[in-house]
Amino acid sequence: MAVYRFLSGLFLLAAVIALVADLTPMLAGAGPFLATPMSGHWAELAPTSLAAAKSAVSSSTSPWVWDTIISSVIDRPTFLIFGLLALLTGYSGRRRQQVNIYVN
């Protein structure tokens, strides 16, 4: 459970950083709000790993898996993807309510 809560915190931190990076030009008056997709961040930070992931998925499965499923997911805004991951891992790492059952 603690690992899920830790991962939730990391995903939430990444989501907040991505949202602030996307909001900064709008708040500075330099232009409208433009949400950067995760594929854009990935291509900017590590273009060779993006190409390697695409070729690995396309070679191990059918190429339509990358084109339809994975591409549609990573073309969403980065803060949205990491926010959803934070919600999922936070929910799975929550403290369970202990139920006391007493038999008379």
C-alpha cells in the first residue's frame, strides 16, 4: 500500500509540474493555454526512446496497436495522463476500512 501511495505522490507531482509548465505562458500574457501532449514531452526529452518504443511495440505486436491504442493515449495532455495515474494508484493504495464483526 505504501508503494502505491508513494507512486501516487510522484505521479501527482509530475502532473502539477506539467500543468504549471503549460499554464505559465498564459499567465505571463504570452499566449493562450496550450496543453502539451505526452508524446510532445517524450519527443522533446528522449526522441530515441520514443522511436525505440514505437519500433518495439510495432515489431512485437501488430503496428495498429501503436497507431490506434498507444498513440491515442500518449496524444492526451501530460497533466491529464499523470493525474489519472495518480488517482488510480492513490485509490489502490488507500487505507482499507477495517470491519469489526462481533458474534453474540
